[in-house]
Amino acid sequence: MDEHNKTVAQISSRISTFYQNKTPFRLYHGSTNSTQSRKVDPNRMVDTSRLNHVLKVDRENKTCLVEPNVPMDQLVDATMAYGLVPPVVMEFPGITVGGGFAGTAGESSGFRYGFFEDTVNWIEIVLANGETVTASPHEHADLFYGAAGTFGTLGVTTLLELRLIDAKKYVELTYHPTSSTEEALSTLQLACKVDSNDYVDGVLFAKDRGVVVTGRLTDSPAPNTPLQHFSRPQDPWFYIHADRTTRGSLEPVKEATSLRDYLFRYDRGAFWTGRYAFDYFMVPFNRLTRYLLDYFLHTRVMYHALHASGHAKKYMIQDLLLPEDTAGQFVDYVSKDFGFWPIWLCPFTLKRELSLHPRAAGGEKEYFDNVGKRYVNIGVWGPGSTTYSRFVDQNRQLERRVRDLGGVKWLYAQAYYTEDEFRDIYDQEWYNDLREKYHATHLPTVFEKVKIDLSAGQADTSSWSGWARNAAWNTWPVSGLYGVLATLKGREYLLAK
């Protein structure tokens, strides 16, 4: 803890200096799995990149002390050495503990445990005036619940205590084929009621074909259960395997995989979005090419290339939370208006009111006020219009439809709200009171951190040189190749040099 305390003291000192001048600052984490591209001015930056250690795993109390920049794979490896695992593990290895807490994240155990932030016992946080405090449900409770999901706009989280559960060697999987959106959603609901299920999620491959995948932690899979791997270059991508395993089948199919392979089963190919890179470069999409290009098809590398190439402005990357009773309508909307397949389905149970207290469209009543109610996270990821104005409009239409159906979007995805729209949706009075109480009014707001800079999609063509640069950049495959080369150089892309 000595090294940790020393680092926190340095962070506190730098923040105090900014506070004296009321200078807003941003954090430099070192790397990111964010879908939002942003740069950090070194003169207005707090470097937290050294907070990347699991400090303690308590086997008896089933907890661990972990710093915010610890990625999921490092966390899982550290806790599994003690026979434990976090109850909620985000599906990409590079997603950090701090990112999951500050950005509201979850995975296929969310129907049982809620979101990642619901597994946190307490946090250490450096306030915007440089003071370091501990926050929990029993101490500075408003700060503890406020810091979850507000993107570091109330202070800098420097340590978290997480709850853990007993780990097992394997996850026994059952693939339940479905023939419609309605059947998939009903199968999802029923699976969440089965006590032996530890994990539940689903994939819709088309309007008339999908699969719900349930998982059970076990040290001894049922006899004659085949063992499947997902992490090696020669292994299948998970969604492809799930489709092939259930295609043409009417009965559930069982197999087992290692716990670590299950937790990060979507890493290779970033669910299925990696396939779009094959389309862009006009490379055949088959088992051989996936094997040969495996290095580039893990999420850490893919996100680096996504930002460096600028292609984040060309693909719709949206995660939405819909009530169970309107999820089907939303899927139909996405199918008709965008034609995106596959679509991810992941059930969540609300353990408490969501951060920022979203309100229903056209009224003051908060619609996420039913603790214990189940919702469905719907992942909508695919290419948008090549015309930027139309691309923006597509995203804004989707945001409106989500709200009309009583849903809310994850703000770590792309947010196209105007400031007035954002204020209409989220409880600004509650948020501003917290910022005032904890000396954070000079920091960037959540809206300022998550909003899309619409001007970034407009190239400067006022001069001949600007026109030439834009023409070259938009000539296939210049931007894509640049993204690939940037990953090979291994440069950090968050810190402006």
C-alpha cells in the first residue's frame, strides 16, 4: 500500500493545484476500450496510469482491493489464483475496473448481480479540491452512488474494494435455439428464473434465427460434454460457433469451456464487429484469414485501430437498455430501419436506481424507479451512412426511439444528444448539487465528456491543401491502413503529443 499511497498523494497534490486556479482537468489512463475518441491536453491532465495493481485478495472475506486501471483479464487472473472471481466481469479483457465503475457496465451475470458498480463495497476517491475520502453505502453514500456512472466528474477514484464469488474451472454452456425475436426474449426471461444458471445472454442472427446461451459454473461438467476453446487463434469466434452449433437444431446443445475462455469469449472479433474490417479491406472472411490475422482481431488492438483510422465516426456503436416488455419493439425497429444483424441481448436486474436518474419522455416521472425489475441490454453495432449528416441523424433517431420505448442508453457509447435534450433526460438538479457539495463545479460535466463533437466529422476543405488531405484520407484504404499501422507502432492515442 505504500506505493499506492505515494501515487495517490501525487494525484491529490496535482488536483489541488488545479483547484486553486479552478482549472478543469481530464485523466490520462494510459489506454482505453472506450468507443469515444478524445485527446487530453498534457497541461490539464492528471496521470493515473500507475494505478494498475491488484493490491490484495482476501480469500476469507471474498473481497479484493484493486486500483482503477486494472483491466479485466488482470483482475480475473489475480482473483482466480485464490479460487475466486468477480461476480460481474465485462466481456473485453482491456476494460478497466475504474471504467466499469464510472461508466456503468455489466455482462451476462447481470440478471443476478446487477451492474459492475453493484459489486463494489467502497471506493477511495480524490475530490476535485484534492481531498481524499472513502465513500460507501454507509459513508458519503451520496458520493458513492453518485460517482458510479458519472464518468469521473465528481473526483478521481483511486481504489475500490470488490466483492468476489467462488470460481470454478469450467462453465457448462447450453445453447437454446430460437426462431423469432419473441421466442428469444421469452427464452431469455425463463433462463433468468433458473437458479442453476450463473450466466445468460443471447444473440439474434436474423429475424427468424437466434440463440440464448446459459452458463453454469462447475468443476465437473456432465459426462460426455465436449470441451470447446475460444481464445486461441485456431478457435472459432464465439458468435460464429453459437450460430453453427444451433443452426437447423430444435433442441438445446450442451458443451463446456474454461471459465476464462467464457468470460472473454467475445474478445476475438469484438463480438462480430471485426467482420466489418474484412469487408472494408475486401479480405475473405474464413477460418484461415481469421487465424492469420488473429493479432489484429482482439479488442485492445481493434479499439486502437478504430480511433486512429477515424472509423469510429462511420460505425454505429450503441448499447441500449430497454424494459422487457418493449425490447421486442426496439429490435423490430432496428431490423426495419437499419438491418443490423447480429444483435446482442443481455438481461439485467436493477439493484438500485440508475445514476443520473433518467426521466421518461414527456413527463417528470422517473421510469427507472422499479428496483428489481428486469431490463434487456441490446447491442446495436454496425456501419452507418457514409454521409456524415445522415449518420448523425441515424444515431439521433435511434436515441429518440429508445426513449419513446422507456429505455436509456449507455453513455460510454456514442451520444448525439443536444445539451437541452440531455438536461431533459437526466436529473441535473441532483447532479449539480453533488458537484457543488464535493467541489467539482469546475470539472467537465458528464455531457461535456460524452457528447459527440459534430464538427469533428466535417473536414476542413477551405484551402487546397485541406481539400487534398481530405481527399487522400477518404480514398480507400488510406484511413484503414493508417489505423493498422498505428497499432503496430503501439502508440498511446489518448495523450496529445
